Amino acid sequence: MSAEAADREAATSSRPCTPPQTCWFEFLLEESLLEKHLRKPCPDPAPVQLIVQFLEQASKPSINEQNQVQPPADNKRNRILKLLALKVAAHLKWDLDTLEKSLSVPVLNMLLNELLCISKVPPGTKHVDMDLSTLPPTTTMAILLYNRWAIRTIVQSSFPIRQVKPGPPQLSVMNQIQQEKELTENILKVLKEQAADSILVLEAALKLNKDLYVHTMRTLDLLAMEPGMVNGETESLTAGLIIKTEEMQCQVCYDLGAVYFQQGSTNSAVYENAREKFFRTKELLSQIGSLSLHCSIDEKRLAGYCQACDVLAPSDNTSQQSTPYSQIHICMRSGNYQEVINIFLEDNLTLSLPVQFRQSVLRELYQKAQQGCCFVFCRNEALDEICFKVSACNTVRDILEGRTISVQFNQLFLRPNKEKIDFLLEVCSKSINLEQASDTLKGNMAAFLKNLCLGLDDLQFVFMISSHELFITLLKDDEQKLLIEQMRKRSPRVNLCTKPVTSFYDIPASASVNIGQLEHQLILSVDPWRIRQILIELHGMTSERQFWTVSSKWEVPGVYSSVILGIKDGLTRDLVYILMAKGLHCSIVKDFAHAKQLFAACLELVTEFSPKLRQVMLNEMLLLDIHTHEAGPGQSGERPPSDLISRVRGYLEMRLPDIPLRQVVAEECVAFMLNWRENEYLTLQVPSFLLQSNPYVKLGQLLAATCKELPGPKESTRTAKDLWEVVVQICSISSQHKRGNDGRISLIKQRESTLGIMYRSELLSFIKKLREPLVLTTILSLFVKLHNVRENFVNEITAEHISIWPSSIPNLQSVDFEAVAVTVKELVRYALTINSSNHSWLIIQADIYFATNQYSAALHYYLQAGAVCSDFFNKAVPPDVYTDQVIKRMIKCCSSLNCHTQVAILCQFLREVDYKTAFKSLQEQNSYDAMDSYYDYIWDVTILEYLTYLHHKRGETDKRQIVIKAIGQTELNMSNPEEVLQLAAQRRKKKFLQAMAKLYF
């Protein structure tokens, strides 16, 4: 007894009788045994095997009474078998990937033709001549499935097929295989002839804007019933499994892209079509998500197609952002091989290009060289030299990643010369960042250089490598000595046919060589004691050199260098200059530990002979301690020690004459006091002489006093007015005039006024050292108010505490408002780097974008401001954040972006619902937003009723039903308590704002 019969017997053992064997398939259909079988976890036979068995049974030729072979009979048994095959395919949800993997081309062709037949596609009618928009959804879907399979089969047939190793020859099997092969070739021939029609059908499908349906097991069951019972449901517009428009378009775009890409090998212009389809697929895939039930696309393969299209058909708008693949493709076509080498060198640092791709480029160059293309030159270098250079780049990449050296490189390096060694060392140097490289990378590179030396017979080449800076850095002294010993032991291998070469290591170093080596160590060392020792040795060798000039990177501020270079003793002068220069450099690169050692050594040295330089070093060490705290404990909010605060106060109050002072120290000290809220000292205890002599103290005192009064009176105070006047004066400009030859006065130019306590650039530099939110908010609101003085109300920027500043300026022409606008933008950008979740600063940034008509960016920041203060809209946005002015600006942004449904929804957010604007926006038919999918976010019944009227007037029945459904929700019933209505509105606000955030973030 077969497995199917056993299952059937077990399932029907409780019945009084068993159907006869002759009507087994009818019984299988009626008793739903197929569905039970398919619902098993691991059905045996598998679904695709069932399809093959059913179709083979249905396509068996019949024998008539005269024993003649006839085509398969069109009887009930065969129709049921075909129907069963279709039901199994429906169980698999018509997934072409699954069907193509398991079914041969002839079987799948038969299955899809049966689908066309049962879906009432007229036989003999060309699909391209049918209007898909007028057909029932299941019929349209059947046509799409067939034509998608057709072009997929054409594309698949163009790929090379791995031949299966044949087993022992059996005549019957060989005949069957040959018959199937011939049948497949015939079907492919027909499909290729109809390929153009299939492409047109699928292109037409992309214009459909309705959901489609595909047959399910239920709809196929209904089709098997009597005709009178079928018409009602199976021809319904919603019968079957729904396929969303986006899912259908995504799958069709991908299949069209694949066939266009395949055709591009003979017609390169078609690559443009492939590119368009693949990138449209990516867009649709991002909308529907990768977990779609009915859209199965290999995203890695899609990414590969997109990357290939970027190379083969680069678009104009992405030419400036071309990928390394497209750059290499262009260079290979144009013969610019040097640029290919440069790209490979850069990739040795980033390690982004696949090794297989780099090898394929080298293979292509080899092929060109072997084809006699050596007449192509790149900077007067033949292709064999280019091959070596590319191979060298690939070899170094292999070494860094721990792979062995390729045979090709060893062949190309059989005859090394100076140029090859030089280039190889250049590749090694450019392929590793010693400051960031891991110990593994350094070890791999060191082992490569070491083995390279051991593999060379010519000591001159060995010297080139061993004296290179990279070799000296990577190999320790012990390793270098060991390598030298190995080279000496191996000396009998050296070719002695020519005059012996004296070993470099046996030549005594000259004085100039020793000085050069010591200078090199002096540049690299950051140990104060070692620096002192080197300078003593250098001064012992020569007294004519000024060793503070050895490196151009040693920079000391001009106010200090004049004092240091005045030291008479050359050794002391060099030592003080170098210690300070190295300390300042270490501070800049945040190597605070070495900076402190260098400054401490310098302080100890200058204390013996120069009180002036001693104070200079104390000031620099104070600045270093400020930077150390700000970069360390200060990051987590830990207050500085009282000792550091006392030293800062001492610096600000210092009155020593003739001490060279750096402006940045005063800047940092005042900013430090403001950042740690030492407002009491700045406002009450700072000496009066400092306010006159130090502009940063004056500015800090005004800022601290203004912040102390916040939040205070809404009108401007005396302190706020003083700060306002100081900033206005800094932002003022002065005009210079001269009288021409004709006696007329002509304007020369405008420049920053010198009446301010500092220049605007200095003010901006100082503000960018502040981190205290209240101080930043205060100075930001001042500049916003100054910006608003000239602007009209429409483009006015809002800010916290803006009312404390004066509302007018006596002489508008004296203020450089363009510079003010630039300053506001820079300050907001800086403030958001300090705290990107400050809703007040986000609103300012949004207002700036709004004022410059950048509506999408403005919406982004308006939504971000609401999100940060409402836990991503899970709580209500505070009304002082989303004021009526902010909501109206969001409405303006949406209107300018043609998102009119969003406008109508936002009109509900106002304290007084703006019905006029809402109705006007809903009348717009050219809307770029999702329109009716937003109706669930409307809670105002008046707007919903207007929408009902509007869609009825336009004859848009489907949309009108959506609105009616929205109105019919019980929570919107006007008879509900106010709390229920407010809760309904709040829930819709939350969902709408979250949807907007996903759209604009």
C-alpha cells in the first residue's frame, strides 16, 4: 500500500465505507486530504514533487481502441489532477524562486499555462494586446506570473551551467534526458521570440495602481464547483490572496532589471534601463521591508546589480560620488593605470575592495600584456611594469591580512632593481598607519620586510630596505642585529663574480651621519631627559648650529619666542625652545601626560635664570591643567578641584608687568569660570582694573550677571542692555571714504569697527569654548534678537529669554547683519554639538531653515524638537515648545512641499482649528503625501465631514468609504465626555507625529 493510500485509510477509518480506487483523485479533492498532507511539518512527498506527479499523470498520452497513441484526454480525472497541481502551487504562494529551483522548465511551463487557462485568459490572445487595468485581478496576476517566469528563464539560460557528471549509461534514462533537453530548448526558443512582448507586459504592469490577487486553494476549489456557484465569489475583485501594489512593482522591477542587464552585454544603452529598475527596486524594498511575504528578492544580489550599474551606467547626479569600482572601470578603459595604482594604495589602508576584485583587475592587465598591448603607455611605463606595481599593491594587502605571497608576485620580482625596491617600500609605507595600526598589522609588515631582506642577494638592495624609516620603526634593535648576523652568515651565497662590495655595516659613520641620526632622534623623542642628552651631544660636536631650527613643526608663539631666543647660552636656548614647542604640540594632540613632563622640565630649567619665563611656564601649565580636566573628569560633570579654580582666579588678577601673555589663556580661563558657574566671582569679586584691561573678563562679567538674573523680568535689564551694546559694537562696521579727482566722495570699503572690545571672530572663538547651557542660551538669544531687528515677522527666529534684549538699534546701517546671520548659524551648529537634545536650540535651527526656505530641513528640526521633549511623542509635546507659531510654520513647510493632507492634520493642532486652511489644502489634488492613509490621524469631525463631501463630489467612492469608517469610530462621537475626546485627539497626534518623524528623520 502506498503512503498516500495509508494516510487516506487512516483519515477515513471511522467512515462506514471507503470510496472505490477508480475515483481516488476525486476523493482526494473532496475530502481535503491534500490540505491535510500539505499542513504536515515535513510532508512526504514534498509539495513540488506532488506537482510533478500530478502533471505527469495528467499529461500521459491515452491509447484508443485501435492501440494508437493519442494526446492526453480532456476528462474529469485529468482536470482534477491539473487542479491539484495548481492547488499545491497556491499552497507555495506561487513563489517562483521555490518553483524554479525544483521544477524543470517544461513542468513549470505546463503549470503556468494551466494557471492562465483557469484564470480565463483567452487562448491564442497575445498578452501584450490585453489591457491589464480592465482585467480581473486574478487574471492580471496570472499573466504577470507567466511573463515574469518567461524573462527569468531567459536570464537564467544565459548563465553557464555546471555539467552534472553522468552515471552509468542507461538507455531509457538517456532517452528521457534527451527528450527533456529538446523540449526545454524548444520552450526557450519560443520564450526568447516573445521576450519583447513579455517586457512590454511587465512595463505596463508598473503603471497599475491597484492591489492584485492570486488564486488560493479556496478559490481553486470554488472554480471546481458547478458554474452557477462560481460566478459570485471567484470573479470578485477581492477573491484570493492579496498582493500589494508595491510588492508587485518591486518584484517586476527586479525581474525587468535582470533582463535589461542581461541584454546590456549586446546593447550597452540598455544598462540605463537596468539601473533605473534596480534602484526603483531598492526604493520599494525599503518601503515594504525585507520581511514581505510575497516579495522575495536576494538583497545581496540586488546590491551587486546596483553596484555594477553604477560602473556600467553612472548617472550624472552621482558622478561626483563615484565608487572605487566605477573609478577603476573608467581608468581601465582610458588606460589611466597610474590612477588604478593610487586607488589600490588608498584601499590598502581602508581594506574595502574585495581581494577577488583586485585580483581580477590584475588578471585583466596580464591579459592585455599577453595580447601584445605593451604599446599602451602610462607615464612612459609599459604594461609589464604596471602589472608589477598592481601586483605589489595586492601583495602588501595580502601581507597585512595574513595571507601568503602570490606566485605572480614572486615571478615579477625574480629580477629586482632599484626602482622596484623603491616602489615596494613606498607601497609598504603608504599601506600602514603606524599610529593607528594594531600590533598584528605591524608584525605582519615587519616579517615581510625581514623576509624580503633575507631573500635578496644584493647587499645594496638589502641596505635600501634596512635603512628605510619603516624598517627602523617596525623592527626592534635586537631584531635588526639578528638580521645582520643572518645576512653575514649567508654571505657565501652572494655572487662573487664581480668586485666584492664592502658591507655597509662595516663602514665607520662620519660626523655628519652621527649628527643626522641624533637630530632624527631629537625630532622623535618626547622624554625631557633624553632631549637634554641629545642636545649636549650635538653641541659637543658643533657649536655653529642652532638646533631649535631642526624641525619646521616646532612652533612657539611669537610673544614667547622673542624672549626665548634672547637667551645667550645656545644649549639653554635650544633646550627651552624645544621643550616648550614639544609640550605645546603634545597639548594640541591631547597627549597631556607628556606635555606635563615637558612643561615641568622647562619650568625647572627657566626658574634658575628667568622670572619672566617662569611665569610664562606657570601660565602654560595652568592652561594645560584646564584642558586636562575638561577632557577628563569634566566630561562626566565632575567639578574642578578648588586649587585649580584658585589658580585661574590668580591668573586673571595677575598684575606683573612685562610678562608675555597669550590671548588664548585669558579666553580659556574666563570660559572655564563660566562653564563651572563661578558667576559670583565674575559679577562681584573680579577687580575693576581687569574689566578695563581684559576684554574677555569684561564679556564674562556681563554674561555672568545676565545669567544670574534669569529667569527674571520679561523686560530688558541694565545688565542685559550693557551686554547688548557690547555685542552690537563688536558686530558694527565702519566705512571709509575718499575724495576722487573729480571732487566727489566715493566709498572705498567697509570693515569691522575697531570700537568694539574685540573682533567678531575673537568673540565667536570665545563662545565656542563655552559649554554651560544657560550661558550658551543667553548669548544665542542675544544674536537671534539682533538678527530679528532687521527681519520681518514672517522670517523671525524664536529663542528663549529673547524678551530681555532691547527691541531696536539707533543706527541699523552700522551693524553687519550678514555677519550676524552667519554667526547665528555657527552658534546654533556649535550648541547642538554640545547638546543635540536641547529643544530650544533645535527650534532655532528649524527657524533658520524656515527663513531660508529650506522647508524639509526645517520640518526635520521642528519634529526633532518635539521628539526630544516628549519621549518620541509618547507623551504630549509641551505647549511652550509647539506654540501656535511653530505649528503654523510646520503648516507652511508642508504646504510648500505639496503635502496637503499633512497641512489639514496640523491645522487641528492649533488652539483654534484653522478650518479655512485645512479645507483649502484638502481641495488640492496634486498632493505628494500619502493622502487617504493619513485620514486615521484626523480627529476633528468637521474636517472629516468635509472630506466626505469632497470625495462624494469627486466620485472617489473608495476614499469616501475610508473617511466614513474614520468618522464612525466611537471615540470620536461628539457626545463622549471631554476626557475621551482629548484622549482620542492625543492618541492621533502621537501616531501622526511619529509617522512624520519617520518620514523626515
